[in-house]
Amino acid sequence: AGVGAFWRLNDALSLRTEARGTYNFDEKFWNYTALAGLNVVLGGHLKPAAPVVEVAPVEPTPVAPQPQELTEDLNMELRVFFDTNKSNIKDQYKPEIAKVAEKLSEYPNATARIEGHTDNTGPRKLNERLSLARANSVKSALVNEYNVDASRLSTQGFAWDQPIADNKTKEGRAMNRRVFATITGSRTVVVQPGQEAAAPAAAQ
């Protein structure tokens, strides 16, 4: 007769025990035997595959666009023409001077270099004074009519030294009786997301 028991310790180990008893009729006694066995499974074990769980992709958090600082440059030119022996500004050029004043207001660090010129008619000394007077007429208009700081404006007279046309013709002399001004500067502007930066002022 015998009894036994089996224990599974884990996937790789199990324990088996057994007890047996035999009766010897000749000798009239019982013989008892106890057995124990440890089973070891080597080499991996098959398990049901774990179900695959699909993870939804995580959308990256959008980064809010930030305002940008941009530098705008100002490069502008002004031309004013004068009658013979005159330094007063004709009405047709006053709107152009107003545009210069507007840009000088928009660009607080901008400056203007104002140059006066003449044709070759008359004495040299007269033309030197006349060319400077023409430059100062434009400067005075900016200062007195538009409150531009005079320190931002420089003037110089060149007499007939820098002609842009032939002084032998009436038309050429009219082109040479002029003021030429260059206005330059820059400013920093903040551009909000989705906003387009304004185009810088071009030469006129």
C-alpha cells in the first residue's frame, strides 16, 4: 500500500513525496519506505503571451509663439529745388519736408544731413552763402514748423562744386539749384505673433 503527494513550487520546481508499506507474510512484519523527489525544469517555460496594449501617441504640447524684437532701418532722401538767387522753399516741396519730419518723429535717433547747392551763375562767395542759406531754409522748416531738435540736423553749403547737370543749359542750372538731404536712423520694434513687420522707409 502507498500514499503520495505533489507540490508545485513554481514554474521550474515541483516536489513529490510518497510513503509505501509492504507486509511480509513469511516474517510477519511491515516494511515501510518513504520517498521524496525534487523536479527541476530547465530551459524556459511557455506562458500565454501578454495581450498587446496599444498606447495612443501623446501629442506634444504646442509652444506658444513669442513676440520678436526687430530692428528697422530708415534710409530716406529729400530733394528741394530753388529759383535763381532764392533760398525760400516753394509750396510744392512742403509736403515732402512734412514726410521727413514724420519719419524723424518715428525714428527718435535718426539724423538728417542737409546739403545746399547752386548753379555757376554769379560770384563764388555769393554762391557759397546762397547754398548754405538753402540748406538752412530746410533745417528751419523742420525745426520751426515740426519741432525737430536742431541738434539732429546738420547743414553744409557746396556752392557750385557738386553739379548733377550741365550748367551750360537752363534746365541743367535749374537741376543744380537744389538741396539734397539724407535721413538715416534705426529703431527697435516688437512684432507680435501673426503680425507682419512694417516695411522700412525707402529712399525717396
